Amino acid sequence: MESSGGASSPLTTTTAPLRAPAGPVGALLLAPTDFPHQYPATTLDPGAAGLALRDIRGVPDAATVAPTTCTPEPVPAVPQDAAVAVGTNESDNSTITVAVLRVPQPLATYKTQLERCTSYTFTDPDQVTSTVTASQAVAPPINADDSVAVNQTVSPSGAGNGTQTTLSLIAQIADIRIQATYMTFQGTEPDAVLLDQAFTAAVLKVHDSFH
């Protein structure tokens, strides 16, 4: 039947959920040339990208986590659903890692786990037990569906094992998560200004891909 009165059909205003372009997500990743110059960067190959994602997560795949409900999400498949670039500050070996990930769940799911898991332990395959502490902070204003900032430390037991300190800025647009993480083993304050610079540029690149 034809509609009467010339009114628009409701179907004409219905839009499908936003999704990133199909295919590997590498095209959405911040280019090394767009990193802060203090952190000369390279795009990692798939094998190195997977390792880098596990490094900034702080918990090995084969670790035994207690409580088990704090076990981190699996690393997405590289290169189809994950791409990573890393910049290193040669003065103190701190790094800024930028990743784009295609994920099946909203960022709110991750934030809920963070609220439950402010402190937990894991035992790695070498039987070293580490304590993870994590806290949410206010993320910088960003044009995304959701965002969060996360301070995390991973402290292994025993002498001579360095504590890993990270500050992650995370945003999600549709099914694409963008993460910029500052990591150090020196106990220094995060380079928050330059991290925010990389994060903002990384989110903008993803945002522009949806239009």
C-alpha cells in the first residue's frame, strides 16, 4: 500500500548500528609519524602486536587468576581484530602503546569488571605470584560512545622483580576500542600530557573512519 499524505515512512529515519569498515583494523591505527616526537614509534607485526597487548594487560594468558572473575578479556585476533603501534622514550625506556581492537562487548562491561577487581592476584607459569591493583580515573573529554582512564600496577613477589605501572586511556566507538597506554618499570609519573595527545589523535582517526 502507498502511504497517504506524503508523510515520511519511519523506515527512512532508521539507521543501522555504527560499525567500523570491514577487514583488518590496521587501517584505523594511529600512524607512527603521528606519535609525540619524544616517543619514536613503529607499527608492530602481528606476532609482536599480540605480545605487546599482553604486556600492557599485565596478566599472561596461562596465568591462574584469583578470583577467576577478574581474569582479563582475551586478546583479540591479530591482525584481523587488533593492531598496535609502540613508541619508546629512550631517556627512561617508558613506552606509549596505541592499539585499536574490534571487541564483542561494550566498554561498560570492562568498566564493571574494573569496579569489582580493584585488587587481585595471579600466578604465572613460573609460579611467580603478582598482585594487580587497578583504579578508574576520569578520562579526558573525547568524541566517543564511552571512555575510561585506568591506573594499574602489577607487583611481582620476590626481590629483583620490577613493578609495572601503567596509565591507560580507553575509548570505544561502536565495536572498535581505542587504547593508549603509558608503561614504565621505573616508578615514574606517567607522561599524561603526551599520552593524551596520542590518545586524542588515535580516537580521531577511528572516528573519522565511520563517516
